[in-house]
Amino acid sequence: MHKEQQIQIAREYTGRTWGEKLCLFAATGFGLGLYAPFAPGTFGSIPGVILAYLTTSLPFAIQVPFCLTLTLAAIPVCDQAERLLGIKDDGRISADEWLLFPIALIGIPVWNLPWWSMLVFFCVTRAVDIIKPPPARALQSIPGGKGIVIDDFIANLYSLAINWTLYILVFR
């Protein structure tokens, strides 16, 4: 890690309350989004792989409400992190990615698939999030945490359709 990057990270945490530090820690994928040398959103979304794997082991009837709960939980975390960092939809904020990644795998039994299938699903989801098909891109202009989260919610629905197609055509 470069010296300038270390100084910037220290600056983000200096003078913050424990609650603010905890919020930034969670919002940046447990710090991965802050410490990443590049692609902070991708690095910060890595915790979502574990969360998605655990979520897909739940019964389908629980997966959907659980994913909606995660989506609603991401809004205040992202909202507060945006205020703390002072940048609209700061790329280091990845709670919207890692908390919503389970949406992209609802109903797919990843525990019965080869280990690398999760890597494929993750890459698909990251690509769709970066491309942001309509109306996702337009919705990110909504202010605060709602705008940060809504585009990822829509992108994850697209990813869910693509991942299900891959599951049916490749992995089943």
C-alpha cells in the first residue's frame, strides 16, 4: 500500500466516533474497499460471496425476505458512509454490493455446484453492476443511501436472471 493511500485511510477514520468507524468499516466491505489498490467496489464486495453462500443454504421461502431485509439494511449504512466520506456514491462504499449480492443467487443451490461456479456468478454480478442496464443507471441519481442501493438492487435482478440461465445451461 502506498504512503499516500495509508494517509488517506487514516484521515477517513481520525476523529470519528466508534459508531462512525463501524459504519465505514461495514460500508467498505470490512475495509476491503478502503484498502484496495484498485477496483475498491469489487474488493469491497468479496464479503458478499460468503453472505450469498450462506443465504443460498436457507429455504427459498426465507431467501427472498432475507434479501429484502439486507437491501433495506444497506440503505442507512450507505447513506451514513456517503455523508462521512463526503462524496456522492463513493466507489469505496461497497455495502450496496456485498449486502445485495445474495439477490443474484436466490434459489440457486451453489453448495451443490463446483467451487468455481461462485466465481462465475460473482463476475457476472460485478459486470452487470458496472454496466448498470436501464433503469439502474438512471436510478442511482436518487440522493443518499436510496440512490446508492437502488441501482444495485436492479442490477442484481438482472444478474439473477443471467445466473439462473448459466445454472440451467452450464451447471445443472
